[in-house]
Amino acid sequence: MTNKVLDRVRDLLPALRDRAADTDLRRRVPEQSIRELTAAGVFRMLQPSRFGGGESSPVAFYAVIRAIATACPSTAWVSSVLGAHPWQLALFPLRAQEDVWSAEPDTLVSSSYAPTGKLTPVEGGFEIRGRWSFSSGCDHASWAFLGAIVPNDEGGAEYLTVLVPRTDYRIEDVWHVSGLSGTGSNDIVIENAFVPAYRTYSATEQADLRGPGQEVNTAPLYRISFGAVFSNTITAPIIGAAEGAYEAHIERMRERVRISYGGQKAAEDPFAHVRVARAASEIDAAILQMERNISEQLRYAEAGEAIPFELRVRSRRDQVRGTERAIEAIDLLFDNSGGHSIRKPNPIERHWRDAHAGSVHVINDVERALVLYGRNAFGLPVTDRMI
């Protein structure tokens, strides 16, 4: 299934590229693109086989996302986020999975993980109300993962991911931005709704790499860390945006003539050669480290062994560095493109905007992630639910 998905997606790239400007203008991914990506199998790659999913390696999934991003970063961002949620839903109790997928295995789930709503314990579950922002692709989803905090028995609080159906919330169109405009990352609003207990998943279980869904979904895929899967879900389209900018830059520079430098062909400029080499190296390094870390986590899971904490913090370290490397690469290409790079429509300009927009996602807080790695290296305690 994995290679076939990538092959199908590559066939879709010309159409996705042609729709990229319109995707930005309309501030959401076109329904046609979602239908085509659904038919290609993108959104089922990380889904359990019992619901028609491929149970593919995240390495293969991220390769598909990067390919989509070379054509349209906004479409790739939405595909990555919506495509990763089946992996998390697989960790929920089976009943929650059945609620979403039993009638329609292609049902999509969006998310907004910041605990900005109010969750009140009631008999059989919780009452939920509030507003959540940045729910990418929510217009295409029938369910949403929402973050919430609830008091625990020790006098503290527990972070929960809560699964809510579209019938319980409304979407408010607030997405007017300078980058990733086509992601439709609008607000989700709930006045008051009931959430049964089985539609919740705790951060404690998440940090311990366990979940009730593992009883039925036994593939090693579902025993690797949320911190690695989710964080790289955000970084993969940013790297792909840099790859797309690189392709567009090379094509443009082969034809460009620098009038200010006596008619020199840009392709013959040695300084351009250096910038291209640096950009290509940063992109390669970002991809290689991402693939190494995910592959190593899978090997431990396949062997039935605990994933070393050192590997988990290293995965986060390399994820934020992967975003940094992609941004450095795309900045080199943007600068080397000259005045042409700021014209619209232009893939270099669009990819530059979109990559920078993605880089400010909370998961790309570079110093915070690197501090976690440094603390662990010095033997200090590390507590972070995104490890």
C-alpha cells in the first residue's frame, strides 16, 4: 500500500500545484483535492487495518506529505494533520474508534490541542464548553480532538484529549493570515455538550506510550511516541515546502540572466552554487534525521522493547532542528532568487511564506525542545507531554 500511495500522490501533484494559488485565495483546501487525496489513500496510511487502514510506517507517511508540499504546502499541512489523527484515534478505546469509522472509514478528524475550553466531570463523562483555535482542515472533518484540563483526585489537574462530533460544535471562520492561508485553520466553538468518558485520552497514558486502543490495535506503529509522531507531522510539510522551493529555484535559475552582472547566467554564478549546495544539504539532513529517529523507534516497538528516553528526546531535538534547517534552506533560496522571489503568483514566494508560518507552531519552539535534550544529557529530570 505504501509505495502505491506515494505513486498515486505523485500523479496528483500537477493538479495540486495548479490549485495552489486558488487554495490560498479561498483560505481552504478545495474539496476536489481532499477527494483525490482520500482516493489515493493518504488519510488511511496510519489508520488501523481493522478499519481499512494501511498501518504504514510514519516514514512512508511523511514522504507522501513532503511530496504534496512540493506542490502546495497548505494542502500538505492539512493532509499531514488530518492524516496523523487516525494514529491517535487508534489509541482510544475501541468504542470511540467505532463511533468515528464504523459507518464510514474515510471519516476525518481535525484537532485543536490547546486546553482552552472548560471540562466538567458529570455522571458517565464530562460536560464541555469553550473555544479552540487553529483547527486546520476542520471544514473537511466530522469530528475533532480538543484539549482540556480536568481536576484529578490528587488536587492537581489532568490534560485530556477529548473526541467530539461535528454535531456538537460550530466552526467560526477567522482564518485571515499571511502564510498557510489555505489550511482553513478556523475556530471551533462549543456552547455545551456531553462527552462520554470513553471518548477521552489522558496525557499520562500518552507520555507512558500506552492507550486502551493498543488492546485491539497491536501493530508496533501504535507503540511509538506521540511526541515524535505529532511533532514530525508539523515538520514534514515544512521540509516539503523547502523541497518544492528548491525545485522551483533550480528551474528558474537555469534560465535567469543577471543584467547587473554583465549578462552573466545565474546558473554560472559560483556564489549561487554555494547557496544551492547549502540549501540541499540542510534539506537532506532534516529528512535523514527524521527518518532515522522514527525508524529506530519502530525497531524497538517491533522487538517489544521499551523505547529509550534518550531516543525520545533526540527525536524532539532533531524535529525542531529539522524545521530550522528547512527554514535556513528556503531563506537561502529566497535570497538567491532576487526580486523575482517576491512576485505573485510564485511558488518560491508562497513556499517561503508557508514555511515561515509553519515554523511558529508551538511544537517548533526550538529552545524549549533543545533544553529538554540538554537536561536529559546532564541527568536532570525531564517532564514534557510532547516527549
